Amino acid sequence: MAEPTTAPKYMRLLDPEALSKIGRLELLARGVVEGFVAGRHRSPYRGFSVEFADHREYVPGDDPDDLDWRVYAKSDRYYIKRYIEETNLRSIILLDASGSMKYTGDQAARRNGKRLSKFEYGQYLAASLAHLMIHQQDAVGLVTFDTRVRRYIPARSRSSHLRSILEELDKTEPGAETALPPIFHDIAERIHRRGLIIIISDLFDDPEQMINALHHFRYRKHEVIVLHVMAEEEFSFPFDRWSLFRDLEVAGQKVQLDPRSIRAAYLDEIQKFIGRLERGCGQMNVDYVPMTTRRDFDVALTTYLARRRSLTK
């Protein structure tokens, strides 16, 4: 009798219950992107490119004028001529792997018996979105970064490509401190074809510089979704006794203080920070989605996708 095989470690990121919820939804492009599938995404191209690429099997809804009758005569099957510019929506997921993403709040949701850090929460979001994109025949890539771009996996739509993304997500650990805006400017220059940029980060940086960096993506004609992941404690600051606070991005940086003495000032600053990001994103037509690790990631994601679908159609 053959011994049962153990699922690869990276498969933990594909939660069956979460996928059953997310799988009922789609992530559609709102703007013009370089690609289309059966009219689901608007393309800047009219008709087909003159450069032939390959064939694909005919599906209902395809234009019969594009059938290759020579192939049909040989195989008795319908095939469409596919050209270079007939591509799917291309999306790139940017996952923040900097030090501040290590934080795990006491109120964080659990998966596999443990509370999720902001980074782990982001891993699940990225894995679920990658699975969704591949499932709907769109191309997806991944960028992980801290002080620099650590890994850049270009967008592909093959089913086997999902494994590469999941393996990278699984082995990535939060690293050192970072300045987000320069990283985003760098990534914006690397991605040449317009598509969908999905940012998963706590966005802890100067909000004005952050907005300027997000504008760089919009300047290059990308559609942008910002999933702003924070711990519940970062929203509410519930601490009530003298504590030793550690800077997760600066090694060895610690300070002991009475949180009650700074709560009002902290809450005022965090609200200003979030408000400025939300207003800036709104002015650029960037989807700004605040998320707290207290709420299950699949609930947060399906709620957003359902709302986006109702606004897209």
C-alpha cells in the first residue's frame, strides 16, 4: 500500500474555505488595460495585432471571423488565431516584507491555531488573489520587498505559475526597515505594460511621499488597488500600562513609556495618516481598502471584491 503523500508546505496558504468564498467572485479591470478575455477587460487595442502568436481552441463568444479554417480542415476542430496583443489582464501583487509587517496583535485573527502577523495576513491575501487571477485566466506576478526589491516574478497566466508564486510567498520572511516610496518608484519603472497593481502593506511612511509614489503607477497608466493592512491595536491603541515598545524596523530601538500619556496624540495622528492616504487615493481613482488583522482575511477580501464588482458592472 502506497503511503499517503504530504501536501507541500506552501499549500497552507490556499485555505479551502476561503477559496470557496472568493471563487464565486471576479476581479475585473475598471480601466483600459493591455489585455482582454472574452470582453471582460477593456483593451486599448482595436482588433488584433499583425504579429501571429499561436492558436487556441474556440469558445462560445469568440468572433467566427477569426476561425482558422485551415486548421479545421486538418483537425476537424475549431481554433482561433491568436496574436501577440491578445493577452489577459496582467496584475502584479506587491507584498511588503519590511520589519513593521512582523507585528502580531493580541486581537489578530487565527489560522492553523496561531494569530496572524500583518505579514502572514498579507501572505494569505496574496495567495488567494493569485489563485483567483489564475482561475479566471488572467496573468499574475509577485514582487516582495523590504529595503530593496527582493524578488520580482513576472506575470504569467499558466496554472503551473501559481506554484512559483506560492513557493515564493511561503519562503519569504519579513526583513529590515524600508522607505516605501523609493521602492514603489523603482517598481513603477520596471513594469512597462499597463495592468493592475495590487499593493499589500501597512504603508508606514510619510503619507505625502506615499501618495506621490502611488501617482507614479497611475502616471504609467496602471490601475491600482491598495490593501492597507494594520493590526487592530494600531487602530485603537488599547494599551493601559507602562510598556516597552520596540521599533520593528530599526534594530535595537526600544523605548519604555506610559501609553495613556500619548494615546490621544497617537490616535489623532493615526487618523490623520489614514485620512490623508484615503483622500489621496480617492483623488487618483486608486482603490483604498483598509484592513485589520482582527477580521478574517477571506471575509475582508470577499467583501471588497463583491463591492468592487457591483461598482464595475
